[in-house]
Amino acid sequence: MKAFLPIIFMLFISCKSTQKINKVNESIIITAENCPNNGVCMLELIPNKSLIFKTDEFGNLYPVISEGEKTILKYTYKRNPISKTQDSDYTEIVYAELGKNITKTTLTSENLQTIKLYFGRLCFCKGETGYYPIKNGNFKISELTKNSFKIDFEFTIKEVPQIVSKISETVSLKSNATN
């Protein structure tokens, strides 16, 4: 038994060291501050990916994230479940494909699809769920400092009801010492 302890210790150390990820290539996930009161919002930046929307056999769009040279912005609103109600899950997602390096950007309705802006409504809502291209709104990224920027985005969707119509968040690219 004593002979196996060094081997187990070495396995533990070697497994632990492989968990370190280069901060440049790792996703940044923050809890969004500006969120409807009845849910939780998260903003995620996923580097070195690309985003496309495919169509399934029923004509519905769905996102596919794969390896690439862009940074994917994913904003998720998840409504708190309704007590004693089955199938009350409700989520809204906004996707955008930004450049590898996030830079100052201002887009209006006619140009929103240049960054593949899509809105997703996922719920048990017969006929009122799915992903839709965002064609009406204003999207802006402002650089605050070398390592932080602000996202301001207002939009509307005609196809389905929406709860989130405005995203206003500040993102810091500096890694925290506690991570």
C-alpha cells in the first residue's frame, strides 16, 4: 500500500496541473448587473470561436459555435421558475460574433447582422420559441480603459414576445487574482 502512495500523489499533481488554462484563451463570464428583477442574467465572452446559425428540418434556426478567429458574446436571461408550475423554464439569449479583439463599435438596424446578432427565446411557449435575427436596434461598444469596455444595446423583435430589450453592461478583461 505504501508503494502506491507516491504514484497516487503524482497522479493527483499531474491532473491538477493540466487544469490551468491560458487566460488569453479562456471565456469571461460575469453576472450582469442590469437584469429584470425576476431572473438572473449572465454575459459571456467566448474567444477563438465562430458563430453560425443553421436551420433544422422544421425550418427553425439554431446556433452552432465552433473553433474560429472571433469572440462570441452570449447574453443569457433566465427567469426564476414559477413556484408549483411545471414547465415554467424561460430563457432569452442574445448572440453576437465580435472581432478577435473587441474594439469600439457602433451599429444600427441595417448593419446589425454584420456581427450576427440573434435573439433566442426558449420556453414551453407553443409557436413562440426559437432564434431570430435582430434587425431593429442600436448596438454600441465603447472602450473605457485598455482592459474594459461597455456594451449598450437596445433592440426589438417582431416574431416573438421578449422581456430583455436593453443590455447595458461593463466588462473588465483583467483576470481576478481569486480565479
